[in-house]
Amino acid sequence: MRTLLLLAALVTVPPYELQSNRWVNLHQRLLHQAQFGDPAAPERLSAGEKATWDGIVAEYKTLFKDRSAVFNKELADIDAALRTASATLPESIPPKAAAALRTAMPLYEKAQWAEDDAINRFWIAVAEPLIRSAGPELLAAHGKAYGMPMPKRIHVDVSPYAGRFGGYTVGDGEEVYTVVTSIDPGYQGFAALEMLMHEPSHGVVGSNDWAIGSEITKVSKELGVKPRHNLWHALLFYTSGELTRQALARRGVTDYKRVMDHEMWDHQFKGMRQSIETHWGAALAGTKSREEAIRAILQESGAAGS
């Protein structure tokens, strides 16, 4: 662990910047406990310190309980400010949140930060060579698949806790900010490469506009069908998963399972697999246009009367 802690905190592999930042990690831990009830207070705190910690979590519940880090501007602004924080907090952090973070930081540094930081740095150490080797071709392949270039700057904060689903992204086609979990198996190992393609794709792919979303909206109106509400996200998942699988296969990794292949086809994307693999797979292979593929998928899966 001592060796890991000596690694650089910030790793740059253009267009990516990956870091383990103590303020971001503390905020994510408090937010996760306030919104989802876990994790518990760090075990190495005394009873009195745990009571203080629990009081800070209660304040976070009051401030942020039902807010989304993606859709709530205040939380998005806090993320953006904490990303560049070092010894002290930026003045732009709202006073109540800043007070909570300042009170919690000595407890976090005493009982949890070294462990979190070591885990994050190991995740970065695994992800860095994957991005260096496959990142440029995968980013280019994603841009071709979407008909829109991927973001030019991708800032990634690594933290054990990163929202309900283990990762989220805010920003647009030029610059995005991603928080990604270091402890969820779905984001570890080779899957880190896929998710580092998936997350910044949210900067160019939309549900009903931008890449993919605009084409779904256009074609569904022409056909008079209502698309599945998460079709756009299924296409995003499939794009990053399949392109990553292909890139890894070219590097001798022939048994990689796409993130979608871990039960997602049976749950959130149930009934969509054959259509997406057939038609969107053809679009990725260049044998169909995006619009042709989306039209075929909508004809097979859309409901009449949009």
C-alpha cells in the first residue's frame, strides 16, 4: 500500500485526466450515505467521532437527499469546484456544504482516506495502460459510430462511491466531467476501458437530441411509433461494449464480456438484444447507416401511436 500511495495523484492520457481527489471522495462518500444509506461511518472513528460524522450525514440529507448529481445544478457546480480543490475548499462551495466538508475532512483523513486513495490509485494504474493502448482507436471508432466526435477533454474523478449506478457524467461535446467507482466489479479490469468510453459518450449522446437521440426522434416520428424510453441508452451501452470487445480481441483478449452481457439484456434492456445486435451491429460494421439501423430497430420494437 505504501508504494501505491507514492504514485502520482493525477494521470494524464489525452484527452483523459484521471485523479483521486480527497475532497471529491469525501463528498461522494457523504452523498452516497445520505442518499442510499451506505456506507456506514468509517470504522476507525471513536463513538464521539461517529456521532459527529452521522450529524454531517444528516446535514447532507437535508441539503441533497433527493437531488441528482447529473440534473441538479448545485451538485454539478460542487463537483466542478471540488475537482480542482487541493489544500482548501474553493469559495464557490455553498456555505452549509462547505462547513460539513470541513468538519468531516479530519475524520475522513484519520479513518478512511488512505484506504480509499490506495484503491483509487490502483484502479487508475490498471486503467492507464488500457487507455494508452486502445483509447485513441476507440475514441475514433465511437466518433464514427455517433457521427460526432467524442469530447476533447475528459476529466475523471475516481472514487469508491459514484452515484447510484457507479458512474455519471456531466458536460457536453467539448468537455465532460465523469465520476467513476473504483470498487464495483462492473467497472474494474478490462471493463474499466469500456466504461471510460461509455461515460464520456454521455457528452455527445442524448435521449431525444444530440447523437443517436436526434435520429431516434426523427425516425420514430416518421414511422408513427413510440420508441422504448431507454433505447438511446441501450445503443450507447452496446456501442461502447462492442467496440471495446473488438479492440480487446485485436489485443488477444478473446473472452471479454460486454457490460450489457452481465444480465442487463434480461432486465433494463429486455427484449432488445436481437434487434440491436442485428441492426446496430451492422451500423457499427459499416454495412448499414445509423438511420437505417434505427429505423429497423424501431419497426421491430416500437409501439404504434407515438
